[in-house]
Amino acid sequence: SRLEDGRLPLDLAACDVGALVERAMEQLSSLAAERNVLVQTDLPASLPRIHADAELIVRVVQNLLGNALKFSGRGSTVLVRAWPVDSEARGTDMPEPNAAHAAMPVSQVCIAVSDRGIGIDARHQEKIFAKFSQVSDRRGGSGLGLTFCKLVVEAHGGAIWVQSAIGEGSTFFFTLPVAADA
Ligand code: ADP
């Protein structure tokens, strides 16, 4: 609730995305082992640093990764990727780097967590970011994880969205601003 009414000041600093992802992965290594899900990363070494509250972003990645693990089958793989994008990239299209992006100044980093789990029906995809929202297959949890992610990402000036298909899996994307001295 402090995030909601803007009473949580962000402790902003230039942060290395790889280090934040590593920290989130460490917190979830036993859940990954228990569920027999392999977590892979694809994080270019050249990625610019982000202007972010490290503690909060670790928790965002932890929530997304935790959900990816929860909703994946045994033996499945979860992938965490990140790449630079221009500031217009948001919405449902995947902002993969391309020639157009290369010509534009990079101002955001997009981070994506993909699973090959149960997927989310199109009619639930907007709703899941709302408070206490859970789809029928809940697998525990509070229905607040994605609400927290959305509040944190938006407090940073970023966006969060999902692409998913039932039975195929889900990818959650979010963007964060690049640090001035990145
Ligand atoms: P919860 O604590 O219930 O997991 P979240 O806000 O994190 O709450 O997620 C809300 C709902 O969105 C979940 O209950 C689940 O129905 C759906 N969901 C979230 N992530 C995934 C995912 N990776 N795959 C399938 N469903 C998901």
C-alpha cells in the first residue's frame, strides 16, 4: 500500500541487470530444484546498467521467476533474457533488437521471463495484474505478486506486460530506464 500511494521512496542507483537476476535466481534455487525446472539466462555482457531500486527489482524478478517455476511442468526450462530497447517499445509486441532499434538511442532495458508452463488465457491476461487476481489454477500465492511487480515497474517509469498462450507458456516483459552513466 505504501507503493500504491507513492509513500515508498525509490532508492535509485545504477545497477547491473545480470547481478540483480543472479540474486533473484539464488533466492529461488531450491524451488527450481524441487520442481526440477532449469533456469537459463541470456544476458548480454554489453547490456547498459539500469537506473533502479535494486532491492525492489530483485523482488520483481523473484515474483516473475517464482510464478514461472510454479506454473511449469517438471523437467521444463525457464529463460530470463534482457536486451536494450528504445523508449517507445512497449505493449504486446516483443521489442527484440533490430536494425531500427540499433539506429535509435537506447533508453530502456527490457527484461523477459519465459516459461513453457500452463499459459494464461487471453481474457485473463490484463486482469492478473490487478489486486488479488488469480486464475482458476492458483497453486498457492496471494494474487498480489503481479500487482507488486506492476507498481514497482511503473514507479520506475517502466511498463510490464505478458504474452501467453494456453498450454504453450508465458513470457512476462518489463522495461526499466537506463542509468545516465550506463
Ligand atoms: P499469486 O501469488 O497468486 O501467484 P500473482 O499476482 O503472482 O499471484 O499471479 C496472479 C495469477 O496469474 C496467478 O494466480 C496465476 O493464475 C497467473 N499467473 C501468473 N504467472 C503465471 C505464469 N507464469 N503462468 C501461468 N499463470 C500465471
